[in-house]
Amino acid sequence: MSRVADYTDRALHSRWLILAVVALAFFWQIGGSPLYDAGEGTLAEMTRQVLASGDLITPLGDGAPLASWLQAASAQLLGFDELALRLPSALAASLWILALWWFVREKTDEETATVAAIAMTLSLGVSAIAKAAVADALLNLFIALALFELYRFWHAPARGPLLRAYLWMALGVLTKGPVALVIPAVASLLFFWSGGVLKTWLRAAVSPLGWAILLLVAGSWYLGLYLGHGADALGDVGLGYRAGESGDAVLGSGGFIGDYLILLPLILLPFTGWFLQLLPGLRDSWQLPLERFLWIWFLTALVVLSFSATGLPHGLIYGSAPLFILMARHREELTNRWLAYAPPVIFFALLFFLPQILATINGFVAAPHVSVLLANGIGALDLGYNWYLVGGLAALFAIIRWRKIWPWQGLVLMGLVHIVFVYGILAPRVLVVVQGPVEEAALMARELDLPTVSYRTALPSFSVYRDATTPDRPPEAGDLVFLRIDALDDLAARYPGLALETHYRHGAVALVQLVPPAGAD
């Protein structure tokens, strides 16, 4: 190995590199783009309402109170903007990386822990969740902490790790409902059963102290909601929605496992080939308790989410941490350079042809708002975008030609290139095209300060940027109406006696006012 390659090897095993990639992948650019709908917009609007009302018991959105509380605290310190709303996710994801590193170092060695942490940080799916003002990074943290403690409990049954597991599951329930309980409980049940210690799991499952922690931490909010607003509030805000997301798995409603298997390669980028290299050795891996635990964790998340009612595609992130640990443990077995490097190169090649792909899709699109978005998206992928993309491709090919480093090391370097391009060049352009007009329309509506309603359009970030709840009611004469452009004709037909005065129209949205026609009394 050359001196440069040896330095690279030591650098890629350095814990200081973890801090650098976390700063780049999780914190860089987190406040530079508008909030997207519906994920970020929904939670941000709930947080705005919490701050406006001072009511911490009844978040009015999708029932994720802990994430909303953390956003509210961040906004109180930093001001209500994109940075403050996304900061809790970045911090939660950072703690998730730290928890993974600590666990892997404890159960294997520090080099493996460092590689696992760096790879997970640089993956497309994890970095996207870390930069988003949604509850998933926080939920991922609590699911991972719970499962790490349950493995420690399996290895050496004791009250400490068991009670900590109950605490993390309780906080997860307070973050996003029963899914935080279902995945750790099912995964640990299957793992203990596979090792012939099912009785140990059953005793742990009925721990009085554990259930006391669960009920005290998670149940207190539900109790406050019930006492303050009655049983209907549980269905509207808390138990109903979130039980639908995870609990309906038991009822057999929901998605299709193939959808997640298709999405998995994208979520793992640029490390998809590294993961595929694990599959031929699955049988041998299953014989090792730690690796069997990691596979069961991943497969449990895959199956539970496949049968969930909502079928959220990014939910597979809940089962991603064990895959990066497995990849790190088997990093030197990745010797097929074609398998390793093909996925990131293909991804960049698709980005190179993205304008042509969007133009082709646009030829088959009938909806006017989608057509406008596609056309504007093509315009945003300008000459500067192409030059940056050429630079990225050149960097990838330089890494491929560097044969004195291991393929897994080359993938880490490619991960750095991916992060810089995706979050420095691509994502800002996409979000400005898709969400920029929503923000501009909201700011104009705030300035006009007229009664404003939303018509056949569910874009909650409009209310966030307008700093006021936007009711979805039939508009009246004099109202400002926020809507997608495909609903303009329907609005005009519904109110033939009123004219539509356009205050703003750009991209897929418009802001109009219903006024009497000129010359009318």
C-alpha cells in the first residue's frame, strides 16, 4: 500500500472523520431551502400552532408531540425558520450515529464502529432524514437505542438495559406512536426465540417496572389529551393515526413488501453494492448471534412497515442501522469493484440525463400543475448544474481508477461526493422549484392580511410561511384563495357571479381573490 493509500486508510478509520461527515451530511445547508410538503410542512404547522396557542397537550397535526415540542424549543431559541425546525432532526441523527458507534465498538472493535458510523452518515436515506423537519430521525434514534439495549439484555440479563429499553420505547411512542414499540418488541422476540431463550423475553415483556416507565412517559400525554379533550381527541390526534401506521400491521392492511425492496437500493446509495455483497453469506452470518440479531432487526422493520396502513417509503430507515453494521463487519470481503461502484455511477448518470427524463415524462402528463413543475424543474437544471455534475462524475471515475484502496474506502469517498452534489446542487434547485412558489404566495397573503382559505389544495407549509392557520372552507366574496392552478377553472365555475383577481401565480400554485366583476353594484 502506498503512503497516500495508507494515510487514506488511517483517515477512514478515524473517529474525527465521523464528526466531519456528520457536520457535512447532517448540518450543512439545513436552513438553505424551503420546507417541503407534506412531511415537513405538516409537522412545522403543528409546531407553529403549539407556539401560537401555548398548548403542549394537543398538537393539531399528525400526533407526533415530542418532535413538535423539540421544534418549538428550537424555534424559541433561534427564531421560527427552516434552520430551527430542522435542527432537532440533525441533532437526533447525530445521537443515533453516536449510539451506533458506541454499541459496535462495545460488541466488536473501534475500527468497525467507525466505518459503520461513517457509512451510515453518508447514505442517501439517512442524510435526507437528518436534514428534514420530520419526526423520523428522532424515532430512529429511540428504536435503535431500544434494540441496542435489548441485545445487551440478551447478552447479560440485568435490570439496567431492560429498563432503559422500556424508556427508549416510551419516548419513541411519544414521538410517533406504537411503531416504536412494535419493531423492538417483535425483533427482540424473534431473536430471543431463535436463541432458545424465549422465557427470558417473556419475563422481560411483563416487567412491572418496565411497564410503569412506559405508561408514565408515553401514557401521561395520552392521559392529558383524554382529560382535556375527551376520547375523540385520542382518535383524531394520537392513537388513531399512529395506530393506523403500525398497529394495522396486525390487521393485515397496508403496502407491499416489494415496494420497499425496490426503494432499498436508493436509500442505501452509494453503498448499495456493498449491501448486495452481504447476501451470499447470509446463511453463515445467521449462525453468529450478533449478526442474526442485526438481520432480524432489518427484516422485522421491512415486514412490519410493508403491512402498515400508511406505507411510508422512508420508513425503511427504521431498519437501516443493522445493515451498516453488517457492511462494516464484512468490509474487506467487498472485492468486486464492479458491484461496488456501479450503483453510484448509475445514479450520477441518471442525474446527468435528468432533464431529458423529465422532458419525456412531461410529454405524457395531463395535469397542468405537474406539467408546470416538470418544466420549471428542467429549467432549474441549467448549465451550472451540468458543470457540477461533470465534476462529480470526474471525481467518481478518479476514485474508481485508484486501485490502491479497498472498494469500501472508495465508496466512502464517493459518499462525500454524493453529499456535496445532492445537498449543495440538486436538492436546493428542486425545493426552490417545488416549494418556492408556496412560500412566496404565503408571504404575499400575510402582507395582504385578508381572510384566506385553501381550496382543494393541501400544502401545509403555506400556513407555516403565512404564520396563520388557513382553513379549508368554501370561499366567500372578498376572500383570498390559495390553490393549485389545476383548481382555478373549478373555482371560477363554482362562483360564476364573482371574478378571480390574481395576486400571485407561479409554478403550480396561485393566490387569487374573489371579487365582484367590474361595474357590478
